[in-house]
Amino acid sequence: MKKYPALTVNHGLLKENMEQVISWCTEAGIDIAGVIKVTNGLASVADDYVKSGAKWIGSSRIEHLIRVKEAGIVIPKMMIRIPMISELDKLVEVCEYSLQSELSTLKELNKKAQAAGKVHNVILMADLGDLREGFIDTEEFISTAEYIEKELSFVHLAGIGTNLGCFGSVIPTKEKMNQLIEYAEAVEQAIGRKLEIISGGATSSLLPIFDGEMPDRINMLRIGSAVFTGALEDIRTSYGRKEMDALHDDSFTLEAEVIEVKVKPTYPIGELGVDAFGQTREYIDRGNRKRAILAIGRADYGDIGDILPQLEGVEVIGASGDHTILDVEDCKENIRPGDIVRFKLKYSAILYLTGSENVKIYEI
Ligand SMILES: *Cc1c(COP(=O)(O)O)cnc(C)c1O
């Protein structure tokens, strides 16, 4: 008997998405790091990336990468969140690559790598204005690169990178990519050799590829969301790129079970205070309407706007931690307790659902 809520991972669709994204990148001379953080580090998804041609597996949490290594995946693992000093032992043990932005961390990393008898590869992050991780000061960036090269024998400066479209919503334009290359050239001048990697960002950096404007020297992207949500989130939702239509938007789907169906008023009865999450809410009186309650809630998926019902005439109108309320008045099907409603999922819903211990994952 299937257990609900059920999250289905369709590996066939996922691999087709990965192959499509990798073929766009390959054509532009770019290798990809397959990022698995949104799946809570599913090793089977890392394996899909390997089979589709990714050159690295990346995640923001070392626990995910430990799982990937333990599953026998041998391509290089890359820690894509700046590591904590307290996890450097694990980092050296599990990952061949990491993104870095702090000299003190790099010095500790050098000691840990020496103790383990390994050389660890780093990509030094430049902040080009998105204002999350990375050096914002160019001189500090270059002097840190120089320091790694000259002083840290067990840390190898493999390259530099940047991240855009995460905090500051900054678009990865051709100009931003060229700026990153200028940073790389300044570092190369300082250390007297070529860098192997210039890592130009994440899914949003597909934009300059679509426009045929990606500069030659960008040779790595770290790709996550595109392969999981496809056109559904159209490169951070707002650029409207029809190229993305080539990607499936249902590689991850959710099914939840109906536990109550009743006709109820749409305006609450009584004096109004706050909802389950302490919010003051507005209600519109639409008369009596048929509603269904699902046995799943915000504790599992986060925000109601991130789950999209696939049954026509069904609207998600609200939720508490463990209940989701649907308006099914306009649905042609006669929904009853025990019925299953299916959803497509936005990025953050996949993130929460894969991490929810109440949600059973089915892989097909
Ligand atoms: C999450 C993340 C990525 C992947 O981002 P997507 O938008 O999911 O492709 C790449 N690099 C870093 C540093 C990240 O944190």
C-alpha cells in the first residue's frame, strides 16, 4: 500500500533534463557540477548527473556529499557552501574541491590537508555584486590567491568563481562574466600561471549561453534548479526564456491524500484574530463552497504558492502545519476522502519535501 504524502522522483525525466542542460553547456565549452542540495542529497540523483555527463557533484552540505561518497560515486565532490572551520576534517576526507572566501579558513584547510596527506582543490569566490559569498575587494581577492599559491602547499588554487542571482537577484550578463575573466587574468598575472577553472555561476548563468554571449574562458557552471523544476521556474521565474520549455517540469511530483470534503462558508464565523502562524489574514466572502482537506501541511512543503495542483478546478487556499485546504467547488471530479491529489513543485517545495521525514520518497 502506497504511503502518503508521497514524493515521486522520476529519474528518467531527470536524466533527460540533465542531458539537455549539459548539451547546452558542452556546446559553450562548459563542464557542469551537478548540484544536489535541493534533494536533501539524494545519491541516486547524483548518479543521474554522473550518467548524464556531469564532471563534479556539488552540494551545500557536507552530509549530502558524505552520502554521495558512501554510495560509491567516484567523480570529484565539491562543497559549494563556504565550509565551516569546524568541518574541515570532513571536507578534506570527502571532497576534492570546495568554494572558498576566507583566508583564515584556507590556512586551517592547508593544515588539515597536510595531516591527511592530500592536496585539496579550491575555487576562490569573487562577489560581483550579488552580495552573498565571495571577496568584494579586488586587491584582497588577488592577494589571497597569491597567498594560496605561494604559502599553502596542500591547497591547490584550481580556479575562481562567482555566484549571482541568489541574494541580490543580480543577472549574470555577459559584462559580469567578462568581469570574472578579468579577475582571473589578474590572478594569473600575480601567480604566473593559468587557472584551470573559471566557474561562472548557477542555473541563472544559462542566460548568456542562450544568448550565445558566454565568453570562452568560462568553463564551469554549477547547475541545480534547472534540472529539477524545468520551465516551471524559468531561470529564477522572471526571464521568460522559451529555451527552458525543453525541460520537464515534473521530475519531482507530490501526491497527498484527502481526509475531509465538505461544503463550508468561505468567510470564517466569529471574531477574527490570527491564523496558525500568527498572521492576520484577509478572507473574501464567496458564499458556500466545496472544500477538501489534505493530510499534508506547511511543515512538509513550506509555502502554499510552491505546490501546484494538477487537477483542473482545484485551488490551494490555505494551510497550517499539517493541513492543506483546497477549494474544489469548480472541480469536475467528485473528490472524496481517500482520493489523491497530485502537484507539480517549485524549487523550495522540493527542498522542504525531500527533507521532511513524514514524506515518503518513491523513485521510478
Ligand atoms: C545552490 C548553488 C548553486 C546551484 O544553483 P541553482 O540555481 O540551483 O542552479 C550553485 N552554486 C552555489 C554556490 C550554490 O549555492
